[in-house]
Amino acid sequence: MRVIVAEDQGMLRGALSALLDLEDDIEVVGQAADGEQALRMIESLDPDLCVMDIEMPKLTGLDVAERLKEAKHGCKVVILTTFSRSGYFQRAMRAGVKGFLLKDSPIDELGAALRSVHGGGRAVSPELAIQLWEAENPLTEREREVLKHAGAGLGAGEIASRLFLSHGTVRNYLSEAIQKLDAKNRVEATLIAERNGWLG
């Protein structure tokens, strides 16, 4: 299988590529230092898989996965992460990511995961799976209330008067909810929360 490795830390990128290249059935055809470079390489080299860090400059691993899904590109994405936030995981699944692994996983575990994904399966680190599949609602009761109103199309001022809160407090609740759900804005945060049944 032909693989691209995208990781902004040069030493880790080089080590990962060298180790994967030692596997008989894996050929690393490109190395990218950021998400934009990864996307360009995927488009020009047409690899089977791309192993990507979740946090990269210019475009994150999840941004790249979303663009590939939109373009209906056949390259399968495996995300490497040090983060176990449920918002990341939910977004990765929606973006069609096939693998979600911890960066400190042993190299043979990564190799096995790539083979599984290449063969049409999925691969999630057991530690992540336990935390993420059973992810509890990350939102507080107040954040849920505020998001519900925002989802109904109310502005921060209207929400504030309905819930007897200050305008600034409502904005704080909204920005907390957006951050916790790894959403781009309040609309996306509401959609994520609704999909997961977190708005009650």
C-alpha cells in the first residue's frame, strides 16, 4: 500500500516514515509538514492511505479529511493524535476518517491498523475507543440551554433575556460549548450536540 505521512514535527515525521518503510507491504511515497502540503500530495500522488497528525499548521488533519470526503477522493485517512476529546472523534467519524490512533501506539499496532483500513475496515486505539465511544455529554446544563435557544435561531441578546443572564455570560456559554464540541460556530455546535443527543 502507498502511504503519505503528514506530521508537522520533522523528527517524528521522519521516524514514522522510516519505520513504516521497513514493513514489506507499506511504501511511504510522500511526507508533508502541514495540512495544505498533505492535500496537494494526496491529489498529485494518489496514495492508498494518509497517516495524519490531528493538529497541523494551515489545515488540520480533520480539515484535510473533510476536503477529501467532499471531493470523493479514494485516499483513506488515519488520524494520529495525543488528544482524546470526544468532539474531535465525532468530527473525524463524520469526515469519513477510517483510523483514529494514539501517537504513542507501538509501530506494529500502527502497521496492523493500516492493513485493516486498507482492507476496508476501521481502526481505533482501544484506549481511545473506551473513552470516546462512551463519551458522556461534555456540556453543562446551562450550555445545553443556551445552545438549544441558539439552535432555535435566537440571538445572544434574546437568549440572555429569556434565561435572565447577561449578554456576556451567554456569549461565554456559547463559546465554551463551541470549544468543547470542536465546532466552528454555534450552528455547527448545535448540530453536533443534537446528533449526539446531548441537548436532552
